[in-house]
Amino acid sequence: MSGFMSSSIGKKLFMSITGLFLIVFLLVHLTANLALLLGPDAFNVVSHFMGTNPLIQVMQPALALGFVLHIAYASILTLQNQKARPEGYARVENGHQSSFASRNMYVLGSVVFSFLVIHIINFFWKIKVTGSPLLNEVEVDGVMMENAYSLVAGLFTDPQLGLVYSLLYIIGALGLGFHLTHGFWSAFQTIGFSNKLWRTRLTFVSYIYAIIIAGGFSIIPIFLMLFANNQ
């Protein structure tokens, strides 16, 4: 088993499995974050549920491990491919046979990873570790909970950094979208959905999914900059 996992096929399979796991997480995370559009009470209730639900608390370490392993295996495979692929072949593929996303998966992944680090520092780390004055508890339907909405909306609407962070957020969302246009169907292809019919179907679905994810996350900072102060 260890020999298989160290092989190129084993690494690609593991990349696909962790990728599919993260694809599901992205949809759940986007659904939760879209509660920001419904106002402070709605988002605080969702955030409180996500922060106190035992199943979600168990899943957080697994999610973190999934991200780390996905990035690590992507780095290993990229280095192996660069060493094994002749330069002439790469030029032909770049010009005629592959998409922008497939040629730049590692670059796009690096953009997403960089934004993920910034996102964790500004939100997850403050909520779970350091705290923030913006997280002072509020009462919603008789339940006391942290004001997560104030923390999130406060960063996007900050007079000095709000626009900068909003632009970074949108760039990260677009990078994620491009990454998914190739990664989505590629993950399914690796686990066996590899004939021409399935490739066509999955390519179509991957673009729809990428648009939903990139568009959904991009709407959040735009909406908060325009309407947060009126909520």
C-alpha cells in the first residue's frame, strides 16, 4: 500500500480524494457565508451553530489535514512533472492542448492558499484563539452568542483596509474558480469517470460549479461594502 501511495498514480488518486472532500466543504462554507446577506442575526445564528456543533468540531481537524495533504501532494506532483516533461512538449501542450487552468493549477492553488492564510488570520484565528472586541456577545432569540457578523462585516467595511481586503477576497475567489474548472472534472476522471461522455458532462458541471463558488464568494464583499452599514 505504501508503494502505491508513493507512485504517481497513488499521489493523483489521493489528490482527487482530498480534492473532492474540499469541493464539498466549499459548498457548505459558501452556504454558511451567504447568511451574511441576510443580516447580523442570521449570520450570527449560523456562525454559532458552526462553532458549537460537535460534528463540525470533529471535522475541523480532518478538514485542515485535507488542505495540508492536498497542497503537499500538489507540490510533489508539480515538481515531478516539471522534471519529467520535456520543454518542447510543454510548449505544444500550452499552445494547443490544454486550458489556462490546467497549465496553471499550481499557480492558482498558490493564490488560493495565500488568500486562505490571510482569511484564517483575520477570521478563524480571532474567533478561535485571540478573540476580538468586535466579537462581544449579542442576544439572538434569547441565546447569547459571539457577534461574528461584526467581525466579518467590520473588516470588509473598514475605512482604511476594507477595499483592499475586499479586492483580495474577490481575487482569491476568482483564483479558486479557475482552479475548480480543471480540478473538479480532473478529480472525477482520476477515480474512473474518464470516458468521453463523462468528460463532457463533468467539464460542463465543473464550470457551473466554479461560477457558483467564485460568484458566491465574490458577492459577499461587494454586498457588505454597499449595504452592511444599513443593516
